[in-house]
Amino acid sequence: MEGVGWISAIIIGGLAGWLAGKLMEARYGILLNIVLGIVGSVVATAVLAQFHIAVAGGRLGYFVTGFIGACLLIFLARLVRR
């Protein structure tokens, strides 16, 4: 994630969070989608690092990890809500 700047992180994280929200049929606003994408990317990168799996750098890697992490966070939020 070192190669992605703050503005790129917000845009890519927002897209990843929006796409994850559409896939998981979550009804969150755009601001929460951005947060889910950015936080999801950090969470997914940390989880993958625990299993010694390197994430490809750059914008595509940030998008994929953000999407996976946002899906994971939406899933966990649904478990907590029940």
C-alpha cells in the first residue's frame, strides 16, 4: 500500500466498498462504503500477512484487498447485528 496516495486510497477504497456493498446487498451510504473499503484493505492486508501471503502492490492490489476486506467487514457487521 506504500505506492497508493491518500486521494487514490479514498477513491479506490470507495469503489471497492461500493462494489462490496452491491455484491453483499448492504444498504450503507457512500461515506461508509469509502470507510469500509479503506479499513477493509488494511484488515485484509493484515490477515494475509499473518498467513505470509504477499499482496501485489499498486492500485489493483489495493482494490482487491479493499474489496475482500470490505466484504469481510460487511459479513462481520451482519453477524453482530443479529
